[in-house]
Amino acid sequence: MAKVQYDSVWKLFGASVAVRDLHLDAADGEFLVLVGPSGCGKTTSLRMLGGLETPSYGRILIDDQDATLWPPGRRDVAMVFQSYALYPHMNVYRNLAFGPTVRHESQAGLRKRIEEVAEVLGIESLLDRRPSQLSGGQRQRVALGRALIRQPKLFLLDEPLSNLDAALRVQMRTELVRLHNKLDVTTVYVTHDQVEALTMGHRVAVFDRGALLQVGTPQRLYDAPANVFVASFIGSPRMNLFPGELAGAERARLTVTSLGSTFTIDGEHIASGSGEVTLGLRPHDLHLKAEAPARCTSVIAGLADVVEHTGTEIFAEIVTAEDVRLMARMHRSAQVDIGQRIEVVLDPGDFHVFSAETGEALLDRSGGMTPAGLSGVMEQTGTASSS
């Protein structure tokens, strides 16, 4: 196993900043996921850890040793790329055996190791085929197998499931997590798929435009996003975001107006004053009256514009009189038709509140206002906190 640390790492390509002042660590045996949209810096961060790119500034430490300038071979890492990177003239078995052979590892037990990995990946019947005789998904599984055969102290995976069909991706997610739990090898995994990130990672690091925006457990990111980007990126369907007005703020209470109503939200360390905010609400926090918990008493009405049946549940997009679109999740038995007038209820305590100017969270959902959010409110309102 290995622990990893990015210490104020920057990566520039000419005048373009690919990674900006990255401070991030992965503990021994941790499964850390880097997630974000294309071009956000997550793959560049992974390549710097693998030694394929050199940081412009800062350090990368592996087991507390400065590995910034180490060549890839010295780092004892195995990397799986988004592309397959297989040897076209070798069959699957020889591709899997190539690494141990060139490293002069003992051949005793190698066939058994290859067969075990092939069984996990579902490619045991393909060992005699060449890459040109495989589908894209099969090639990706062989690429995964080459990394698993190596038995390194650090796994680096760059969107390894991107070329698999939906059903196989779900299966492989489970297999990779099971394999990680068995081997207990530190793993850094890059993906643009937030479902993969939430279901696989011990912790998840969210990137955008070269910057690390938030890192935490999947539940923490979902329940307490630090800003509007994290709130909208994490969760499927995405969080409902709509404008509001901060009408009043006391030490333990926040009052906002939106959608023609006034909502009171209890919380800690809330600045006083007024200003524009962005309100966030998860689709599962909007309920039909018949399905709602007793705590949900605030009513929002609108017309169903889009209705999606997934089999296990229903998602309805509701357009309010203020022309705000809200996605609500409902039970599969709900009777909802396009054009139907719907009343949904909510608990204001489920609101997320963000600065309309900076996008930073103003109210920490685990209790208390975040420092960035507090300063943002004070800048907007020109008032000071009474904490």
C-alpha cells in the first residue's frame, strides 16, 4: 500500500492552467475518486501522480517521499488508461503475462493468476484472441487485467469503464470495489460519471476548471455541497436551483423569499441582512401530499411539463407560476400526466442556500455556516455577523 499527497501542485501548459494549487491526499488503502467534467484537470492530476506529467510547481509525495521527479518505473504504480493500450500482435493471455515477464517475475503460479483475473473480468474465454478480435468493452477489460496482474502498491485508473455498456459498467463497478476490498491497495480513480464516483469512492474529490472544489465522503458531498457547482454536479437528477431573496438573518434563523412564498430555515451562525441567493432543493425533497412526511407543510403548485417513468419511480418536471422548473421524484404508483396541475410539499429545512454572487454555500447543512459563505453574505449585505 501507499499514501499519496499533492502539495500545492500546479500544472501549466503554456499560458493555460490545467491544475491550480492542488492540495489533496489519499490514505493507505483508500479508494479516492477524482470527478468532474471534461477538461477540469482530473486526468492531468492522475498523470502527474503516475509520472507521465511533471508538475510546473509543487510536490507529489508517495509514502512521505518526494516523488515529483521520479520516473514512472520507480513509483510502483499500475495505470489503466481510457484508451486500451494493448499489444495488437499478442493474444489476451500474452498481453496479461507481458508485464510479469519483462519484470522477470517468477512464472510459477502466473497462469493461475491470469486465470483468476480473467474470471473476475469475464474474459476467461478470450485468452486466445488478439485485440482486433475483441469488442471495445472486452479490450477495456483486458487493460484492467494487465493492471490487476501487476499487484502494485498504487492503482491509477483513468475512466476505465467508459467504453463498457450500461449493464457491464454496473457489474464492473461492483467487481472493482470488491477487488479493492480484497487487495486493500490505494486506488485513485478518475471519472466524469458522478454515479460511479458516489458508489465507488471512500472519498470523492470534485474538480472544475483546474481547481479542487470539495473533497469528502459521497454522503457529505450529497448532503452538504460547498457550492452551486458541486450541488448541481453531484446527484441524479441534479439539484433544483432557483433564485431567492435573503429577507432576514439571525444567529439561528434564516428567512428567504422565493416562488411567491416566505420560508424560514433554522441554522447556526447565520449573518443578518438581505441579498440575492440561490436556493437548492433535491428532487427527493419535493413530495406529493399523499406521500409526504408530516414535517413537510410548505406547498408549491405548478403544471407537470415532463413526466419520466423509470419503472421504480417517477420524475416529474413542474413549472411554477413564476416560470421556475422543479424536478420532483415520486412513487411509481403516482398518477401524474403532462399538463396536470400538481401541488407538492416540502420542508424548508431541506433547502440549500448559496450566494448568488459567488456560488458558495451560505448554510452548512451539517450545522453552521461555512466560513466562505459567511464572508460572502457579509460582502453582499454590508453587515457583520453577530456570532
